[in-house]
Amino acid sequence: MRRHLIALLLLPAVAAPACTAEVDYDGTEYRCTDGVTCPDGSECIDQHCLVDPGPRAMIAVPETSFVMGCDPADVPACDEDSAPAHEVTVSAFELDPTEVSQLDYWRCVDDGACAAPGTFTPGESPDLPVTLISWDDADGFCAWAGKRLATEAEWEVAARGAAGATFPWGEEPPACDLAQFSGCAPEQPIAVGTPVGDASSFGISGLAGNVAEWVGDWYGAEYYAESPARDPTGPTSGTERVVRGASFNDTADELPSWQREGDEPIEIDDDTGARCARSAAPRATASDRTGTRARRSPAAR
């Protein structure tokens, strides 16, 4: 196995006097110069005046128990490293609704905290997923954003839900209106958040196809045989990190949500990107709330 939609508006020159028609692709795209003010509501990103819709809200995934992995007796195509199937409880967390986009990653590059990948066109393709990033790049981006990479168990429960569905959308066989995989035109990444039919039961997109995703765990081919029943985080060390989710290069039989692969952390591929997670904030207990009221009561008086 190898490896949302962001509504960005490209402003025409007549509405954007600070943008210069140095390059006019199709009458809608113009270049701007870094440091030159774009029209109100837009900014110069990679020489393009773009309207940024702002950050996308993360999706809350409640504490969930599900069957992780697969068993060859039930699923003939089950790979050895995805077995045995085992019940896991994952504590509540939050996950990005889509893969990290080029615009997302540009913010980190512009802040000086991330290095631009080899192929990177955030001005022209802001809503495409960022690729050609190593595990360290992905981990560093998430840390810059105040988040982290998901654990493998978090990634899989987000894709499969409590029912343990084969695919994020359920049991229907893969089709090009459900996922971007080999044979779906164009045979390259498409905008994050598309196709719209691919969302999991939690409303999270892009967990099958388009681009695969780095997760936080070290890879262990036999780890499932010893995985703890609650919040597994993978082996304590290793030589490879886990990649999840298949990509536009993969065939339909590589899209089941239990599929997993290891890759060297320094590896960069044109079909591998990332998404970020965040641990859920602890819920206040009754005693916490009582204490809060008690602490505020003197001020109230």
C-alpha cells in the first residue's frame, strides 16, 4: 500500500488593483508581490491574492470502543500485520476534518517553522493536500499548529467508527464518488474534503484514498498481538513510522481502513501527507464545578 474543500477566491485585477497581471492564466488569476497589500479580505500567498476562509474546526471523536484490525479467517485479504482483530478503547480526541492542505502548510512555511516541500504551489493549488513531507515534517507542522499526529488507533477509529466499518463510508465497495484511488480521474491528488461521499461516521473526510497519512506510532508488524486494550500508542521504538489511508496510487483492495504500512521517517512521497489530532480537554467534574462556584462567590459578593 502506498500511499478539505477550501473555498478560496481568486480575485480578478479589476477588483484587486494591488495585484498585477504579470501572469494571466485564464482571466481570473493574477500575481501579487510580497509586501504589497492585497484588497481587503485577501492576502498575498505565493504571489496570488487569495481569500483565506480561516481554520477549519476540528472534529470531536468521543471515547469509543471498536474492533481494530482484521482476522484472515473472516477477511481473506487481511494482511498479517493487520491481524489479529482486537478490541480497543480510544479516549476522546479531536481530529482535523481533512488532510493538511497546501495553504495550511504554507502558513507554517511563512512563519519560518516549516521547510517548503519539493513540489509546493500554495498560491495555485491551496486546497490540494500537501505531500512530499517526511514524518518529521508532518510532526513538526502539527506541533507548530498546537496539535500532534494521531495515534494509529485514533486514526482507525475515526475511519471505522464504533461499528468497525470496512471503509469510512460503510460497506459499499469503493467507487470514484467515494474515494480517489487508482483508476479515478485525474490520477493525482484532488482537493481536500473531496469527494464529499467519503466521510466517515464522524464526518471526517479523506481517510481512504487521495493521499496516505503519517501517524505518530512506530511501526511493528507484530504489534497487534501485544497491543494494550486502551489507547495503544505503538512500539516504544523502531526504524519505520506508520502510514495510513492508501492514496490515489492504490487499488481498491488497498482501501479498507485496517490496512497499515511502515515507512522510514525520512521518506518523502508524492502520495503521502498528514493530518493532525489533539487530545480532548478533560471534562469538568461536579466537584470541579462546585469548586469554581465557591472560588467565585466572594467576588460576586
